[in-house]
Amino acid sequence: MKTKKRIKTGIPDPLTLALGLTLITMILALIFGSGTASVLQRTTDILSFWAMGLWDLLAFSMQMVLILLLGYMLALSPVLDRLSSRLTVLSRNPVRGTVLLTVLAILLGLLNWGLALVFCAVLVKKIADSAHKAGHTVNYPLLGASAYVCMMVWHGGLSGSAPLSVAGPGHFLAEETGIIPVSDTIFSPMNLTAAALLLICLPLAAGFFARRTPKANTVETDKVLHYKSVPHSVWRPTLLTVLGILLLAGFIIHSINEGNSGLGLNEVNLVLFALVLIVFSDTGSLSSAASEAIGSTAGIIIQFPLYAGIMGIMKYSGLLVVMTGWFVDISTVRTLPLFSFLSAGLVNLFVPSGGGQWAVQGPVIIRAAGEIGASHAKEVMALAYGDQLTNMLQPFWALPLLGITGLKAHQILRYSVRFMLIGLIIFSLVLLVL
């Protein structure tokens, strides 16, 4: 029985970080929270606050699990598996192939981060294998980093936790923000401009890096492909296909009849579920894909209760009010989005889940925006930008890519940090100017 080698990144396990953040929040609540009771009584109260918040994000947690699971399953589908095989022609021209891979990673990242991460990782491996067989030279770490840029655009796309959360009724900040439609966040002129600039600048940078290292063939022939190909037959219409089409058609008809153009997490998950049913031709391959993909959701399942508890402590202990005051004291309507963006980038190093970070930091920045009259929608996107930017430093979400490609974290960080600096400039400019 083969054992997988543990990927050493030099960064503590995300669950350890979540537990440490829980302890830090408890200590801060003891020091800065409201109340004049004894330390023992306040400690007991804080534990009860943690329990009160524990189940507040239960529905949100399941939404996050589904959006990753279904996107991952799509990437494993026979249709996309054949597409990735055909795209191995990108190995023939290293520079052009790297540029096109980066473009594809950005576009897929804007659609669904789970789909983008797995599909692009498999594609990188196939490109490298094809290059080796044909005797072509490719910069393997750069290909891996180019694929990973999907995680620097995802939160501003159609699977972004924060913008989709506030677009649905009954979200946990509904009393403060109301419903914020995606036309004010994902499809806002500011976000579309940021996406367009990234779509131009990142591929150009990737091409520049590829030209600078034309002889850097770092493909290792003894690498093991950890990605497990899901067994499936040739795609053909079945009852699953019919059911998927009916679900998709029903959603579209209902949206038109109700005049509802809103797009929230529930709507995105429904569309993804319908697509999964359409692209898998039999229940066996569907179940195999689900079994392969389910492991990727473990981090969300175990960490989100901790983030919910942190949110409960901040909310009920008065710590949220204190932290909001810190933001308000140093911010203006113009600078608050930039400060929120920079702080979100820092918080993401400790809370690598975008949904978890929204649960912890979202209440603070939304309350601060309300007090100084800043745009709630812009604050949502500021947090989204910060969260996705420092993914280029935080290898948590790179683990599937590293496992599939056989690369090490330090190999892709060499290039992903450069992509991050480009993103830092772009996001800062759009937040200050638009």
C-alpha cells in the first residue's frame, strides 16, 4: 500500500491556525470586550458566545461545501477530461502555451474556483507529460504558478463567497446590508475593470517569465501522478442528463417568470448540480467523481464551526464594536476600502477559507462602512480582493495542484509572488480610483 508524502510548506496547518485564532479572539474579548464581571464569569460568557455562534453559519458552510464539491466533480467529468487532453498542444510553444494557460486559469477561476483549480492542475501535468514525450522544453514550476492564478481572481467571480453570500436573502449580515445584488459587486464596473486588467497583465507577465527561462525544463520523469482518473464510459444522454436539463430549464423559467435576476450561492449551486448531472453519463462515474472530490471539502467542514464560533465571540462580547472603532478612527470614505483590502490580505494568511474569512472579518468592515457612510458593496469586494490576493503566498488551496503535479510549494511561490505584486497594484488602483 502506497503512502503519500506529506507536503511540507513551512506554514502551520490551517486547522491549527483556526484553533489559534479562536484562542486569540477569546483573549482579545477578555481584554477589550464589554462587561465588568469577574474574569471567571467573563470567560464563561465568552464560551457561551462561541457556542451561540457555532450554528449560525451552518447553511453557509454547506453552501461552501457544495460549491467546491460540484466544481471539482465538473473538472473530473469525461467532457472536461477529453478537453484537457486536447489542450496538451500548448506544450509545443512554451511561451504561447504559458500565456494561454494563464488566460484559461483566469477565465475558469472567474467561473468556479474548484473547477479551475483541478482542471488547470490536471492540464499542467498533461502538458508536461506531452512535452517530455515530444522532447519539448517547458518551465514546469511556471506552468504550475500560472495555473494557480485562478485563486487570485476567484473571489471576484461567480463562486465568490462574500459577494454571493450578500446577494441571497437571509444572509448573516442582512440586517446591516440588506441584499446586495451581484450587479453592485461581481458585475460592477470596478470589478469588471479589475478582471480585465488581470486578464491582460498576468498572461503578459507569464509570457515574459517564460521567455526569461527558455531552457528551464524542470519536468521530472519519475513524478507520480497523484490525480486519480475517474473511470467513465463514453458520454451519452441518459436519465441523469434529462434530469439535469430539466433542473436547469426550470431554474431559468422560474427566474424569468419571477423577474428575479439575482444570483446567490443557492442559485450557483443549483446550476452546478444540474451541469454535473448533464456531463456524467452514468451513476457509477458520478459516484466515483463525488468520492474523489469529497476529500477536498474536509477543511471547510471542520474549520467553519470554528470560524462561526469566532464570529459569535466578536458579535456578542462587544469586541466587534471595539475593532470597528479602530477601523473608523484611521479611515475615511475613500481610504476604508483600501485598508479593508490590505487587512483582508493579512487575515487570509491565517484564515485561508474565503467563506470563513467573510464570517470573521465581514462584520467588522461592514459595521465600519455603516458608521462612516462607505459603500457596503465596495467593502465586500475589498475583502474579496484581499482574500484572493495573498492566496499567492498561502499554499493551502494549492495543495490539490501540488498533489496532482508533483511540484513543491516553494517552486510555484517563486512566480506566484510576482503575480501577487501585479495584483496588489491593480486592486489598490481600482479601489482608490473607481
